[in-house]
Amino acid sequence: MNSAPISAPVTHNFLPEQYARTNQLHPNHNYLRAQFSDYPEIFRKLERLVIEGDFTLGRAVDEFEERIRGITGSKYCVGVGSGTDALFLSLKAAGVGPGDEVITTPYTFFATVGSIVTAGARPVFADIREDFNIDPERIEAAITPRTKAIMPVHWSGLPCEMDAIMDLAGRHGLFVVEDACHALKAEYRGRPAGSFGLTGCFSLHPLKNLNVWGDGGFLVTDSEEMHRQLVLLRNHGLLNRNECAVFAYNSRLDSLQAIVANHLLDKIDHITERRIANSLRLDELLADLPEVRLPVRPEAVRQVHHLYCLRVDRRDDLQRFLVESGIDAKIHYPIPMHLQPAAREFGYRAGDFPAAEQAAAEELSLPVHEFVADHELEQMAGLVRKFYRA
Ligand SMILES: *Cc1c(COP(=O)(O)O)cnc(C)c1O
């Protein structure tokens, strides 16, 4: 049996307290006040929305989808309610359901696995490599006659080994749904993350690299058939006002959120470049510490650093020290998916995915978003050095 402790039941919305606890830390992983400091400009755009009133699937959504097609080079983009819905609806549109297996990584955010389980399929895990991403060789070993799809996650904005993954998907007749929620503008051998699979799925959650004022997401695809299915599934299966082709869901990208996303899209190159530059600077500042393993930097990829993930000795003590020193050092995440209380029904145990378990015990994230200044990078690195010398 897996040994995950079960906490007390949730009886209230715990997010306001969680934010209140960490928001005084600086630098913080939450930088939204700075990012939207030009909100009066956005308000003016929203004023037009209120006057025109096209709140659901309005023109701003079309414009956003068009701009994303330009970024990923995909034929189609479909704005949806969240990154989770992008994953879930991709599986549904591709016909995944009960009795099917989807192979993914045990080292991810809950939504990856949630989308598989809520689609009715069984999540089958394949362990990760040093770079935190799923190991293509282990995917191959996990394939069974029930396997329908592979869902790789480009963790922290580092693209997975897509040549190997697409090759084995092709050989075994599987399709690939990319969880690219960390990976907008990331590239693998010059090609955008999210553009390899049957679909590539992205999140616009407030703490993702391109973010909005609430929830939002989108997916890209080159498949005309998937596009046709997905525009139905996100909007009640409607062919037009009076005819429904299939009873379905309501998962639309709000026009309001599309307006915010379009506003930020003007800055996405700056956002991405600052994250990369800040990450490389931290690499430099921490390079000589034997207690710290820097992010793996494979050739021929563009790693966009939604997160900056170190592996460190005495992780929990270092995190405590940094937080006590005012730094928002975080763990993404301390419990891998197969050891979650939710995973009990799938019968995994501690020891099943040792690389993911080791990552969960060693990982530490430092903020590298576009508002972290050079002196703050030096301050964070200085504190890490101080901790290990003490
Ligand atoms: C954030 C995230 C999601 C889900 O995105 P939401 O928009 O919050 O639903 C899925 N997968 C990964 C890896 C994520 O980090």
C-alpha cells in the first residue's frame, strides 16, 4: 500500500490563507502586482468588452487563437476554460475512456493525472530522468495492449525528448497529448513545444508564464478532425444556436481573459528572455557548490523556466533557512503522483518510481520571473552559499 498520510478533510477555501502566508516573502514566486501594474490600460480594453458585451467566445478569443497559431506554428488553436480542460478535452476528443491506459510522469502537477482519471482512463506512470522529465525508455516498458496515449510533461519549461517519444508513439500506434502548461515558447530542436503531439495543452493560470486574471487555457493541434471535435466539446456540442451534435461540456476561454492574455502576449518574448537570463545567472552564481545540482541543460532545446528547479542536499533545512531569510523558496512538489492519497486505487507503492521519489526529496525552486532583479539573484545565491558554509 502507498503510505501517503491523509490530511484532515477540506472544509473551506484555503487559498486566501495560503497567499497571506507567503506573499510577504521577497523575491516571491507571485509577481502579479508588478506584472499588472499597467492595469488601467487593460481596464480601458475591458471597457470596450462591457460596452460590446461579447463575453463568451467573443472576438478577443478569435484574436488570441490566431496569435497563438502564429507562435506555435499549429494549424488550429482552441481556447478553453483551463489547462486541465485542455488536457481532459484532448483525451475525450481522441476517444479515451474507461479501459484505456495513458502513460505519463509521476513527477508533475496534479492536473496531468487528474485529466486522465476524469476522462475515465487509468494513469500508468513511467519514471523520470535527472532533468525531471519522463524517460522515453521507461515509457516503452510501460506500454500494454490497453495503452492509448502518452502524456509527456515539459517540466519547468524544459522540452521532453520528443524525437524518441514521437518515434515510439508511431511504432506502437499511440497518440501523444503534450502537457505544455510550463512550456509556452519552449523549443525542441527548433520546433515549439506543444506542436509535436496530436494536441499541445497550455494553461493561462495566474502563475504560468503567460497568465490571466483567473483561469484559462488553450490547446493547439494540426488535426482538422481534433479541431472539429474540440470546438464542439468546449461549447455544449453546438453546431449552431439550435442544434447539438453531441452532449458535451462548457469550457470556453472567457473574452475577458482573452483580452488580458492578448495584452500580455505583447510582452511574452521579454518575459521568456528574462526568465532564461535569470536562470543562467543563478547557474553561474551557484556553479561551484557541491551540495547543489543545477538544472540539466541539454543541447538543442530552449528551456523557458516556468520554474527554476535545483536539486539540493538537506533540502528541507535549506528551504526553511531561505524562507526565514525572507525568500519564497518553494518545493514543486514534495509528493509524487503515485504516492498521493488519490492514487491509492491504482495500487502503486513507495519505491515504484525511485527517480521521481528522489526528485521530490531534493527539488527546490527559486523565483526567476521577469521582476527578479540581478541583486536579488545575488542575494538568493548568497544565502544558499551561507547555508552550506554554516
Ligand atoms: C498548471 C498546470 C496544469 C493545469 O493548468 P490549469 O490552467 O491550472 O488547469 C497542468 N499541468 C501542469 C504541469 C501544470 O503546471
